[in-house]
Amino acid sequence: MTIAGSEGALGRTRLPPPAGRQSDVVYLDAERDQVVLGTAGSGKTLMAIHRAVYLSDPRFDHSGRTLLVTYNRSLVSYLNHLAGSGSGVLDIRNYHTVARGYLASRGLFNGYGLVVQGRKRSAYLAEARVKVADRYEGHRFFQRPTDFFLDELDWISGHGYAERAAYLSAERVGRLAPLGRRQREVMWEVREEYLAIRAAGGEKFDWWELPTAVRRALIDDESPRIYKHIVIDEGQDLPPEAIRSLAEMLAPGGSITMFADYAQQLYGQRTSFVSCGLRILKVEEFRENYRNSVGIAQLAIATAALPHFTDSTDLVTPNSPKVAGTPPTLFRASDNASELAAVRTQAQELSKTGSVAILGRTWANARHFAKGLLGVHQLDEDSHIWTGEAGIYIGTYHSAKGLEFDAVILPWVDASVMPDRAQVEAFGEAEALERDARLLYVGITRARSELLATYTEDLTELLPAADSGFWLKTGVETP
């Protein structure tokens, strides 16, 4: 088996040494699959890269070529920064780079033009909905927003449901909104029309169809598997089919180690580890918080304790940390202009001595607050260089996954903004609340020592109340 693309790194690293129980996790049995569920701030990313370096170290009998895989490119650049450069026995990549590279090596992927995305994908889906709706005059199912149908297509692909019967009988884990059998039958018709329209347009894949394509290609691939070990960071963000495809890429006797935090899950793909192809005897839980200050960690714990975290089977409750720091600040502005000025002023001040991130629910939100600031770095998926040095960074909650900053600013945490109205319309209020609650949890836990949240009217119910005792309140008083 071959994978096209650049190779990763091993050798001289910038890694801080593991602390406390982190060493126990790094050196778990190399001959077994391992799953480590850790709270935010527990150092999962640090443990993941130490684990990958350990498994690929030629000084040990268990060593072999190792793949460290994560979700977004910003995190890949960060891991490469930590790992340094070296011998090429450790590859660090995001999942889609792995999948595309493997499919290309089998002659099945020759460019991005094979993947439909963005507005074109929405247009194909809209055409498919119209065709199917003509068969069901007046059916309310077709009144659902496009985002619902796009999300359902990703959910089907993420679980690898290629047959109608499998989808109709599946338990919709990770989803709160019910979808009855008849609705699923209609959804499957929409999917079939969409696939036919897409094929006519010349595209073969959606992004989350790549894992199934990889698995199918592996069936006929008799060449030796190149990876002895695979380490997955932020595993909660990979759909089950992606994890299965990675497990099937292993050489005989190889192992997978997956690090995850289900409080940070953003992609609605919950399923069992066994059904993902992992052979585990015990799930390791890591509760220590080494990143966040006491006040920030307590705010994160309180946020996760709110009723919106309804599907929390695998959520690991953290132990309270011992790192001191400034209490999280909640600023209520008198108007939008005052909020904008406060965010920009604080970002400039904080960036003089450390890294500060302005995170928004959307890119438009983040860019709005960063407009006019000098030397701003974007945490987009096309960013290949990320070091976390002093300066101002902007991005969405999604793009900050796995990263950490000295300070984080979360503007527009208003009730009118979160939960997002489009999410409520697409998925119902309960699921929209849970999705945005997890986003805020991610944003809060990116901060090491300072956190500022700002709003103008009413604070979102997804955060502890202003008078809950978790905040240092500033700005105008709530009437």
C-alpha cells in the first residue's frame, strides 16, 4: 500500500516533557489498540504526538512507520512545529490528506475536481429535492432547510451506509431530532437523485464519502500496508467510517491509539469503538487539566454541566486544576460599537505578551471583530504554519480545535446569536442548543490563562449566568 504526499517528521522535537500520568498514557502497550478519553486541557494532543514519536522510535522492538492523523490543517501545522523535522518514519496529516493520497496511489483520485462542495453541492441537492418533492405533493419534509439535508447526507456517509436497508434500520446515534422510517425512505430517495445529478456533473465524492472509497480500495489492494501504528488526535471529530478505514490501513500486528474528548464533539457521529474496528480491553480516562487556569476550567465544567449536554455518555468530567490565573471576564457592552472597540483594544493589549485568539461562530463574525487590527493570523484550513507565538489569531470555534492560546476572546455570546437561528430551523431547538453548547465549550477551553466573553443584550443560555459566580463582570449592568 502506498500513499501519495509529503512525509512527516521525527527527530529533534520541541515537545515539552509529559507530566504526571501523561507518561503512563504515552507508554501504553504498543501491541494493542488504545482509546484515551481526556478532558479539555489534559494534554491529549501532547500525549498523542509523544505516543507517535514513541511508537516510531527505531530504538524499540515495537517501532515502525507511524501515522499521526487529526482533523484540521491548522492542527497538522502545529503538530509538525512541535515534532520538528527528521527521518520520515512519522507522518503527520489530516484525515482527508491521507484518504486522497491513498486513493491517488490507486489511480482513483486525480484532483479536487472529483469532490463536490460548497454552493455547487447545495445546488445539486436542491435539484434532487425538487425532483423527489414532485412525487410527494405537499409533503412537509421538503420544507426543511438545505442544511438539514446536507447534514443528513454527511451522517449517512460518515457511518458508511451504502444500502437503503442499513440506513432505514440504523439507530441515529449522535442525533437528537427523530426521523421516522417513512421520512428516511424519502431521504434515501433524495440521496439517490443527488448522487445521480452529481455523477452527471462529473464529481465522484463528497468529503465524507472518501472513507468508504478508501475501504473499498483496500479490499483489492494486496500490496503491503505501510503503517505499523496509527495515532488519532481529536478522534471525536472523525466519523466512524474514517476510523474504520484507518484501522484497515494497518500492517498485521499494528495498533491504533485514539485520543478523544466527547465534550468537544462537533460532528454528530457518535458510535461504539468496537464498531469502528478498534480492539480494546479498556478505555483509559484522563481527568487532569494541565492547560486551563482554575477560573477557566471551572467555567468550562459549569458549561458542560448545563442541560444542553444531553448526549454525554463518554464525557470525562475533569478534576479541578491547580493553575492560578485571572477569573474569566464577562463584558456587557452598551452597543455594538462599544463591544467592537473593547474586543479590538483587548486583543491588541494581550497580544503584546502572548497569543490571543478572537473566535467566532462563523468566519464573518471573527473577521468583523479583527478588521483593522495589524498582523492578524487566520486559523483557516489552508494555514500550514502555526506556532502559537505571541500575536493575534482569528478563526471559528471549529478551526481552533486542538489548539491553545494564552488568551481567548469570545465576542457575540448573545442569546440572539447562540443558538444559531439557522441551526434551530434545520435541526430543532434541542439539537441546535447542544451543537452550540459544544462550540462554546471548545472556545472556552482553548484559553490558558485569560478569557474574555462579550455581549450587548442578553447572555446566551448556553453559558453560566452573569451572576453565577464564575465571571468577573464588567461593562454596563443588566437591567
